[in-house]
Amino acid sequence: MWPILLRHNSERAIARTEQYGGKARMDIMRYRPEDDSKQAKMVYLEYPFGNLFEFYSHSYEETYAADYE
């Protein structure tokens, strides 16, 4: 298991990780691209020494909550 970080500015976090020798392991994934009111995103990042971590823009509850009507 690897660390999970939460921050709303995904692009800045990726840039800072790459600035210090890390890299993004995938493109930023948006969970519900069809719904502009839900902006939750995630990306896997890698430290320069190889450890991976998940980066989320929103909390687990906000990202995976189901909307029932």
C-alpha cells in the first residue's frame, strides 16, 4: 500500500513532483467527466526513488459517493 494525498490543485502537485525528479505515472483521470458539477480527479505519482502514491483532488467520500434520487 502507498500513501494517498489530497489536494485540489492536481496540476501544481504534478509539476512540483516532476520538478524534484518524480513523474506522473498516468494522465489525470476525472471520475465523472460528463458532470461538470463533479470535479474529482486522481493521478498516480512516483517519487524520484521509486515509491508510488495516489493523489486525489477531493476526499474519498466526495469522489466515490453515489447520488441517489
